[in-house]
Amino acid sequence: AGATGATFPSAGDLGINGPFPAMTVTKTVPSGTYTIYRPAELAPGGAKNPIVGWMSGGGSTPSQYTLLPHLASHGFVVVASNTSPAVGDEEKLGKEILAGIEWVLAENGKSDSPYHDKLDATKIASMGYSMGALATTVIAGDPRLTTTVHISGGNMMTDRVKRLRAPAAFLCGASGTDIAGANCATDFDAATTPVFYGVFNGGDHLAVRTPPYADRIRLVVTAWLRWQLMRDASLTPMFVGDQCTVCKDSNWTVKQKNLM
């Protein structure tokens, strides 16, 4: 909801592009170069757009993820670092995610910016895949984050999971199929915050970029972010309880803790 109380319209089919034409902007700022995926029209009807920070997986860049423009079409402003991550850089990468979020928050406060007073500075997510998911875990204690999303990025150091302070979604392949699968399961066990843990059955470590798994992940991520950042209560049954919609989907194996 924006300051006027305006809200985004109820969700339709979250697996397809949303109602807002998306555009892509490349921006170089002191902290680096970012690709911004955003609706062409910001704050439609006064409903301020939530913010999503993104970090890609090792050796890849934002243009390889159809998830990002998809989220823009559903009303999110995604600030994606153009860094192609290297293994072991998650502390640095986490700082880059936060730097991108801080840049767009500053733009939200500038009277000459296209983002001026169009963004919801109280609804922010950090999200990433593989190395980007690890980077998101590193910064998960930042009090500005409303939620975090971790795709195929289980930690080998479970103490990092203790940094989580907000509701989180872990989306991974199974152990033995996704190289991050076993560590995703360990992360879920170690987490103390509300967590939705969905295993995309049959998908390997590249599933977020490979149909049909990419389509399934895109739908669940969009629903989670609508629920957490747009406060779309109609999506609560997708994630909560033994009979949650995703729980009953044979394409997923689900665990939950502390979700309400």
C-alpha cells in the first residue's frame, strides 16, 4: 500500500507476465553497474512499488534470468547487480546488493528522479540464486529487509543462517540433484525465523533458468513477494499449513516453520 492507502490489484495468473509493461534500465553508480527491471509506470493509482535487490549466480548476469523482468511486470522494482559472481565472494556480493537498494532508496527521495516518492521504502526484499543466494544470507540481518528469497544457495556454514531475521523462502532442488540441495536442507533446519522451504522436484542446479522448472519457480517467487511485500493476504493459503496449495502440488516437496 502507498501513503494514500492504494493497493495493487488482486493477483491473476502469477506464472505469466503481469498487468504492467516492463522496462529495463542500465545504471552505473559509484558502487557499480546495475540493471533495473521496473514497470514502465511507477506507483499505479498511488500504489507504491516494492523494491527487490538481486544477485546472480556464479559466472552469470541478470539478463540470463527471465524471473527479473517477470517481477517488474507484476509491479516490483528489481535492482540487479551486473556483477558476474566468483566463488567465495559472498560478503562482497552482499554489500553490492545493499548498495543497489540504497541507491534506489536515495532516488526515491530526490525530487528530480523518476523514482521520486514512487517506491515503498518499507517493503524491501533481497534475493539471489546460488552465489547470489549465499550473498543474500550474508546480509539477511539488515533491518530494512522485509523478506529474503534464496534459490539453490545452501550455505556450508550454518552459523550464517542465524543472520536471518525476516521471513525467508528457500527454493532448491533435491539433495543429489541440485548441488546446493543438501545444504538447503541444513539451512532450513538451522533457521529460526519463519521459513518456506520448497524443493522443485526433478530440477537440478540450473532449474531457475531451465523450463519447466523456471516457470514453476517464477510463479512461487512472484506469489511469495506479493504476499510479503504487497501484503496480498489472498496468497497466504499458497504457503501456510499442511494443505497449502504448493504443498499439494506434485511438482514440489514442501517444509515450513513458524509461518502464520
